[in-house]
Amino acid sequence: MRPPIVPVVVLSGALLLAGCGSDSDSGSGSGSGSGSDGGGGLSVSGAYIPQPVSDDMAAGYLTIANAGDTKDELTSITSSAGEVTMHETVGGAMQELKQLPVPAQGQLVFKSGGNHLMFDKLKRKPKQGQTISVELHFATSDPVVVKMPVKSATYTPTTGH
């Protein structure tokens, strides 16, 4: 007898959304991805992607620090791996964002349960141990390339964001 497929699909979707909607605080662990300074004092730390359960969707997290005296704005993210958009989680619902502020002498944090990256239409499912490269685009600063390591689906950073 063939097992029912609906519970498997529902569970897979729930696990994917749990990575996007958890209220747990997360941070950057050792070995997390990083990016180069994009001019204007921007740097990236704590970047990672939990190994997704879906073949074509994933979430991503990172922290953008602005050491400069001028605010900037993250306007888009590109990747050869697939489409990448910015989202926020409000009241348990995801909402796509077109830009996010990066305050002067401050940080823009992407974490589970808050702002996060959504990878869609992935060309292949990311697996733990691989790295996905993304390019962050800003209103005034140069783009920043970030290598995002794929961590276990249950990975929880211990420090940082």
C-alpha cells in the first residue's frame, strides 16, 4: 500500500516556513559567511542558509554593518543560484520588501522570525557544506559579494544576530 503524500507535503512546507517564522533569536556562528567591504563602510557577517526541505526555495540570514556616517539602503540581491527577494515576518505572515534601510553606525539584521532573504526558483537544491554566492546592491554604496554557507536545517547561530 502506498503511503499518503499529503502529510509529507504539508510537513515539508511547515518546516520551510518554520525557518522563516520562528521567534527564536539567532546569531552568527563560527565559520559563517562574510562579504567584502562595499565602500562606504559596509560589511557583512553571520551569513548562512539553512539546508532547505524544498527543491526550489530557501531562506537566508546575515547581518550588514554600516561603520560609515551616512545611512544607506539595501535595494536588491542577485544570485546565479536563483531569484532572491527580501521579506519581513509580521504577525506570522511574510511580506516582500523592495528596500531596507542600513542605518549609519548601525546594522541591518536578517534573522529567523524577522527580516530574511527568500531564494526562489533555485536551479538546484542547496546541500549542507555547499556555498551560495549573492551580491547585495545598495542605493549609494558599491555592491557587496557574500558567500553564504549552507548549514544543517536545524542550525541555530549562537552569537550575533
